[in-house]
Amino acid sequence: MRSRLIALRAVGAAAVLVLAAPAAQAAYAADSVEVTVFPDGVAPGGDVEIQVQGCKGTTGAVTSRAFVAQTELTVRSSGRHMSGETTVRTGVTIGTYEVSVRCDGREHAGAGRIKVVKQQPDHQPTPVAPVRAGGGGTAALAAARGEDPADDAGPGTPHTVIGLVLAGVAAVAVAFRTSRRRRTDAD
């Protein structure tokens, strides 16, 4: 009788894990919207590219007091982030401004920032030191091309949740098998 009670509790624990997994994943996804603005600092009147990660839908919009208008976002071919382009207002004051995103039916206020900097004189930069070569410099190039180095970072939240569910099912199987073995030994 006691072994059945243990098996029943294990089944209940596994059911709770299975039912809680989608809710935990949805809560994590809703809070993980992140905006990146390229270039990092832009002068008034300059153009910027905006990348948004964490939105699960196919459309969205980005707003900021620094932008001339709301920017519509579209999904990139990789499907991992949305992007758009806009222009910084010419009369905007130098400073840092919040960037908000609307996607998946929710407003994500302050999901990113844009830094408006003073207009620099128009000249080409010249190297004053040896150019750094090798793998260390490729991250900046990948970011400029819109590639996400986190794409190869490994398992994310969905994989973690699936692993927890499978561990719960394995625990139930072990508890059930143990209870059956004890029952046959008692006979």
C-alpha cells in the first residue's frame, strides 16, 4: 500500500512539472525581449538599424522619443530576430533615450536604449596602431552583419524545460518499478 502511495505522489509531481513547463517558458519569453541599436552612438539625423530578440511573432514595432517615427519590424530570414531601420530626429538633444517594443500583443517599455552623440567631423579614420587580427575581431564584424553569436550558445529555456519533464517522467518510472518490485518481494 505504501509503495502505491509513493508511486502516486511521483506521478503527481511529474504532472505538476509537465503542466508548469509551458507557463514558465511563456513567462521567461515575455520578459526577455531585447533591443539592440546599430551603431551604438549616432548623431542627430543619422540612420540606425534596430534588431529585436525575444519576440515570438512575425511583426512588431519600435518607438523612441529619438526616432522620427514608429519603426515597423520584420522577421529576418533566420527567423530568430526581427529588424528594422529608422532615422534619428535632427532636433533631438544629445543623450540616451529608451527604446520600446510592441510585439506578441504586449508593450515592452525600455527594452533597449539609443545613445545620441554630437556630430563628428566627416573624415576617414586612420589606424594609429597595428591592426588586431584573428578571432577576437570577428565578433564585431558578425554583429555589424546582424549575425547573433548566441545562435551557437547551446540549449535554451525550451530545452531545459523538456529536460526537467523527462527527468520527472524517469523518476516516476523508477518509483513505479521499485514499488512493483517490493510488492512481488513481499508476496
